[in-house]
Amino acid sequence: MTTVEDREDTLPLTMRRFRRMSVVGGGDLPPVPMDRLPPGPRWPAFAQTVALMRFRHWFHPWLHRRYGEAFTLNLIPGNRPLVLFTSPAVTKEIFAGDPEVFHAGRGNAILGPIMGEHSLLLQDSGEHHRARKLLMPAFLGHALRGYRSMVAEVAADEVASWREGEEFRALERMNALTLEVILRVVFGVTDEGRLARLRPAVNRTVEISPAILLGWAYPRLQRLGPWRRTVDNQVELDRLMYAEIRERRTATDLADRSDVLSRLLAAHDADDPGSGLSDVELRDQLVTLLLAGHETTASALSWALVEVGRSPDLLARTQRAVDEGDDAWLEAVLKESMRLHPIIPMVVRTLMQPAKVGGWDLPRGTTVGPSIVVSHQRESNFPDPEVFRPERFLGDDVPALNVWIPFGGGVRRCIGAGFSLMEGVEVLRQVFAAYDVAAVGTEVPKVRNITSVPRRGARIRVSRRAR
């Protein structure tokens, strides 16, 4: 186990992470012959990449209508092919694929400079198995029940700050709330001074554009303008996080703490007591949990508030669920929000060996994956797909795990799925216990970094519930 001792060690660690980006994700894989792949647009790779990242909400459905159940995109950097599939059967096939052949880490390489090479999202094979085994206990049922009261407290504090008749952007409030949950419940930070230093560095990490993500693949850009500022912010965030990890290692009450960081510090393989996570591994996993569980949950909650706020009947049904302790309905509201308004557009794997996928013989180096956008819009998967209907997720006939896929699937299904749903239910409970919610105006999605969020911020108006 290795530790990071001071800031002088932090800077080179951060810089090495960014410099590696230009060779991560495909530099050691052979060129893929495009004539062996499903059809797709013949636009320049740059145009296809911009359309995929910036205009995903219409681009995926258009590709499906134009090319059918499988289509190929040619992306920068390096003109790497991406083959997207839309059939539930092929989604199941990909999720069940041999993890030694279907590498998820390769497909997520664009996130490498921020998340780090030890991130669960970027690891494959034995490294992924080891990390997941060490992290999993912090996200199982007993641990989730321990976090619930802390999440409820943070949510109650946020809701208590709202004013009668106030109109605001729900996304801003949900982002602040979920960030507080991450910092307090996951990182275990409660000191206001430290929270004040962490919040802006975290927000700057989240609020990056797709252009910044693409720019990481070109090292020279890291010396310019917004790319330079991104690197500088990461150096500062790393400094703060390593300091927190270093101090937590010396805590005498570690066994009594219930936050995720404290649990991870105590995690080790039962057969190898010295197999705990190093400082760098802890940093990478914490940033992964931060990015995967902050704005994603905030966006889902914002859409849920807007959708419930559009319908007096849905509002009454949701408030009745709160009064009756019906968590299943609250979770169904959150799940339907994730279905109708996908936060991420696809789940990808890179083939390390030739493989047959969806009837296509695909060569090594091809990246494949299901389109979440299309899967969640298919009439055959979800009748009346444009209608917000939480009932889809209640009873015996709930959607299969290969058609509702916001958390991915198979051995790579998001480790924080249970935490996200628990957090969402607690937040909805606090909101609808105290307020009537009404949506203000119309709302459409936009892309921010790799996630989709409400373009206008999900404007709502809140009024105190009549009792």
C-alpha cells in the first residue's frame, strides 16, 4: 500500500494522468477495417463525434431510423469505430460477454484524466475484479441502511431552506444537495472550512464541456485556456483529496465511522490483510463515485420534480406515497425519470479479441454497446414511451434489465446503483412531505460533459402543503 505524503507528490501524479490520455483507449489496438462493420454515416470523424456528444437526443433515434438495429460511427481521436446496437437481445448479449474480451475500461478512456487509471470505470479483467471486491461491501444493503439517515438529514436541510411560493431551477438545488451528500456521506467531510474548499473544486470538475473532454486527447491543448484551467483545478482537487485521505488514515475512530471513505480505508481481501487500497487508488475511486453519483442523480431528481409537477394527479399520488411510507412508488418515479430522460446515452465495451455481436463478425479493437437513448424510447420496450408513467416499474411486469439500462448491466453494472436509488427516494420523500410542486414552462435536455441535464434548469414553483 502506498501513500501520497505532500503536495509536491500530488502535482506529478496529476500531470501524468493527463499526459497518458493521448495513448489510453486504443493506442495499442490495430486499425479496424470499416468495411467489416455495420453501415453508418460517411461524415468526417469530427462531425460524427460532435453529433454523438452534443446532439445525442436526436442523433441516436435518427441513426436507428436511417440504418436499423446496428450502425457504426467513426470517432476522434484516432478514427476509432463505435458500433451501437438497439435490440434488447443484443444488449443482453453484450452485457453477458466475456469480460476478458469485452473491455469496459477501454470504452470509458475519455474520462481517464479526471477519474484516474485505478477508477472502477476504467479497469478491466483482474484489476477490475479486485477493485470491485474491495468496494462492494460499502454499497450493500447493510451499508446503504446506514447512509439513509445521513442522506435524509442533508435533504431535509436543503428543503428547509426553500420559501413559500418560491420559483427556482431544481437542477441547481439538486446539484447542491447531491454534492453535499457526496462530500458528507461518501467522503465523510463535515468540517465547514474543508467543505467550502472542496465545493468549488468539485463543481469546476463537473461543469466541463464536451470540448474539454475531447481536448484531453491532444496534449498540446493542456497548455491553453480552458484545458489549462481544467488541469490546474484537478491539481487543487487532488491536493484536497489526498490531504483528506492522509488525515483519515490516522483517525482513531475509523471503525466507528459509517462514511464510504472510512469503509474503503478498512477494506482488504480476507486472504491478504495487506491488500488495502493505496492513496492513489482511493483518490481514483472517490472521484469516480463523485462524478458518477453527483450530477447524474441531480439530473434524474430534477426531471422527476418537473414530471410530477406537471400533473396534479401524479403530485397527489406521490404525496400519498410519502404519507403512507410507500417507497416503491417513490423509487418508480425516479426510475421512470431515468427512463424518459436518459442521463448518459450508451454503455460501451471494446473488443480485445474478434467476436460475433448481433450477428456481425467484428474485429479486435471495435467498440460496441447498446444505445440507452433508443432502448428507452422503443415502443416494444415501453408502450407509449413519451408518457411519464411510474406504474411501469411496479408489480410483476417490470421492465427487464436489458431494456431499462441507466446503470449498465452484467458484471459491470454500476456499483452505486443502489445508493443512487436510495438517495433519490430520500430526497423525493423530503420534498413532497413538505411541498406542493408545480413545473414552470417547458423543458428539454442538453448535454453537459458526458451527462444530459434539463436545458432550462428544470424550473419549479413550491408551495407549502396544506394539512
